[in-house]
Amino acid sequence: MATVELTTANFDQVTEANGIVLVDFWADWCGPCKRFAPVYERSSEKHADITFGKVDTEAQQELAAKFDIRSIPTIMAIRDGVIVFAQPGALPESALENLIEQVQALDMEDVRKKLAEHKH
């Protein structure tokens, strides 16, 4: 599956769905973003069951501000509507694959329980 362009219009709809959504916050002027793009694209082709989204932080400044994106690229992993990972920096392909494996292995019931405990 190719990457999906995420905007303020479709972000919530895409990321609140069940399953895994990876989001790449990037900009056209960003060298590391351009070097990371082919890695991200290759990974999207390997994992048809995962939605790979891209947010152009220049065009979607509201989304970048909402998630307090201060450094790009920033990779965010969302599973079943819950942000489970967000970190700036381009990942090597092996690290991106490792991140995907970790997100797939999460016990979401446990994650929700821990989130609920933190809110009290």
C-alpha cells in the first residue's frame, strides 16, 4: 500500500480506526526527511495491513502544532486510535521494522489500562 497524505480534514478519521497507523511528519526542505522517504515507502509496501501516512508540516501547520512537532522527521505510531510511539529522527530501515514489530506485539488492553491509571 502506498502512503496516504494526511491533512486536518482526514487525520482523525484515518488515525482513529482500528489497526496500526504510522505517521511521518516531514517537510520538503528537510534533508533527513528526503533520505527517510524511500525507507518509509519500502516499509509501506511490505506491510499492507498498516496504514502509512505522511503529514507535510509546511502545508499542515495546524497538525504539526497539535502534536507539538518541533523536529522533523518525526515518526508517530498509532494503534487502535492510541498514540503508542512518537520520536523525532529518521530511522534506519531495521529500526523502522523493529518499531513495527513492537507496535504489533502490544497488548492494547494493557496499554489502555495503563493510560487510564495515569489519568487518575
